[in-house]
Amino acid sequence: MPTVYSMDEMIPPYFSTSSTDYDDNNTSPSLIDIHVDVEELSPTPVPATPASYYHPSLTQSSNVDFVATPNLSSFSLSQNSSVIAFPPSEINMSQPSNNNHHPRFRPSVVLAATTGFILSIIITTTLLGALLLVINKKGKTNSNIFLGCEITVSVSKDGSKSNFTTVTDAVEASPNYSQLKVCIHIGEGEYNEIVMIGHEKTNLILIGEGIGKTTISSNASNKYGSPAAATLSVTGGEFLAQDMTITNGALHNGVAVNNSGRASIFFRCKLEGVADVTLSVGGDLQFYRECHFYGKENLIVGLARAFFQKCQFYLEKSHPQGKIVFSSQSSYILSYKFGFVFHLCEFYVVNKSETEVETAFIGSSLGNYAFYVIMESYLDPAVTGYFIGTPPNVTYYATFRNIGPGASKANVPHFVHVLGSVEAASHYSLRRFLNGGNWITKAVDYDLDIVN
């Protein structure tokens, strides 16, 4: 049986039942007429209550009208008694709310939450800035965060704390036709092996510890110069090699890298060969950034849509009377989409005689056509010509704002086109020629546009 109280004890001091509170002309919303329905709390009759307990404004009617503030809700009365069961289930005993005292609106709580949020942003920003500073000081951007590695394996010489001891085993263990980025971290040391990235090995990333620290080497050689004669052969799409040295020590027909993979990137790598060719290319969308090329006679041979940016080329002259070229194209079709673009590069000739007049040329053609664009690059004094020979058919050869002794106008043949700023930027920037903004990962450095 719930505790009961008289109506006199229930009515709060500010509650008025006087009829003078009703005003037909008063439209104030502060007072309303509340209709309360009487409910039967229990079938058990309630003993009669003396009249002194009745409130003057209440009657024996089943419906009771009284004046209340809007915050006082309806409540139940016993049918046969003026006594109200307390606490009624429908009564709202709370006073008008004060938002300043509500837990959700306490100024101290809001201030603490805001302060914590701001501090978390400051701490996160500071830690991220420190991470980027460390990465920049080391000259590395090969963190899994930046490369987007989704599968990671490791290689080391002794096998300690790594999954494999050879690069080949790690490559073969990687999934075929992967839609996820597969990163192979290669520890310091020299790995003497022939590595082949087949067409089924897509989205593969080789990450070394730096040039001269991680080295893949071989003496692969054959008279046909096929991909098997390369230390590293790439045919899989979306390949990336970073921070390593790749060499081929074969005296004849040895290739350091044979790359025919689409959308492939070499970043901060050293490619070195001692035979005829250092890099053999073929295919579409190849980007080389901050790479060093060493070799004799021909550093680059083949046909591809390739862009070289901030690369250094060191060509060794093996014979005092011989003529050497940095690159040769083997094209038998006319295409202005395939060719070599050199931007912000440097060309040097080593082991040269000071008395020699004619030494090195930037390019030549092994077929009927050739496509070369050289922009904002430095040409060593030993580079005495842009192009050697004249191909049987059409050749497109363009220069733009090159510097160095080898870039003098005297070394520019009549068929070489000198570009203007607008033409160079609109046709042969990394953004335009290679569509680099759409597929080159932000984990590597690149300059999409030509700066005036």
C-alpha cells in the first residue's frame, strides 16, 4: 500500500486554487487549465476521511479542475477518496529546469571536454611533425604509412628477424595478381641473385636500406640480351623499387635492369653495369626519380614512355677514339607518346681525355624513329652533341632551358626543336607527358610541373 498524503500537504506554496486567478482577458501562457482524470488505484475501499482534510476547491465529482503552472503534470486521484496516493506515477515533481545546472550543460564539463579535445589535436600534430622531421632527416619516405603497404615481408642475409634470406624467395611467396600493396623490406647487405618480377606479380614494392647499403648483384649475361640476362627483370605492373643498388658485373651483354612493367617507379636507386647496357626499357608509364646510372657505351636502350627526373648519368668512355651515347631508342613506329623525357637531370662523362674534342652524345636511334626531350638539365663539357647521326625518317628532338658547357647552341643540330616555356609546360611536364598526378604514389618525390 503506497504512502498517502492529504491534498493540503501536496499543493506547493506557489500553487493557487483561488478563482480570482482566472482572467478571461489574460492570455499569458504561464497558467493553464489542467484537467485531471480520476483513476481507481485499488478495488479496496478507502476509509472515509474527515471533511477537514478536503481542500476547499475539490468536490466529490469524478473530474477535478484546478489551476497549475505548466510544469506541474497531471496526477491520479482515488475514485472514492480525496486522498492522493504518493508518489503518483504520472506526476512530474521536478522544478523548472535550469540548463546551467544540468549535467550536460555544466560549464566546467564543457570546458574540460573542449580543453581535452584541443590538447589531443596539439599532441597528434606534434607527434606527426616529429615523425616527418625524422623521416626527412634520414632522407627516407619508405614508411609503410606512406607507401600504403597492406602485406609486408622482410629479407635479411642471416635470416634473423626476417621472413626470407633471398629476395627471390620473398617475391615468389608474394600473392599473384595482388590488388593489395605487397612490400618487401630488404636489409643491408649484398644479395647475389637474379630477381624476376613476373607479369603475375602486381603491386610489388622492393624497399632497401639505401644506395650502397642494400645491393642486388649478378653476372647474368647472354648474347641475346633477353630479360634473363638482367639482374632485375620487371614485367609486373605497378612495381616500385626504392633505396637500393642494382648491378650487373658481366663483361658482355649484361643488363642491370630490364623494365617492361607498366606504371613502374624507380626511386633513389643506383643502376650499374660494366657492359653495353645498364637499363633496358620497354612499355608504358615508367618513372625514374633521383636515380644514378653508371655504365659504358649505352646507359639506356629500348622504347618506352619513360620520364627521368633529377637523375644523374655517368658514362665511361672505354676507348679514346670511340663515340658514346647516353641513350638509344629502337623505334620502328612513329609515336609522339613513346620516348624519353629528361627533366632536371645531369649528364657526365668520366675517364675521358682532356684532348678529345668529340666524346659523348645524349641520344641516338637504333631504328627509324626517335623521340627525345631534354629540359632544365646540366650537360658536362664532354657532352658535345645532343644527337648522333640522322635517322632515316622523322625524329622529334626538343630542348628547353638546359645549362652547362655541353648545352651551348653550337652543339644543337638543325633538326632539334627549342621549346618555349608554354610549350614545355603544356606538353612535356610530368603531369602532361606521363599523366603522373594520377598514378605516381605520394610516397616518392616528384615535380609535376615545370616552374617558370
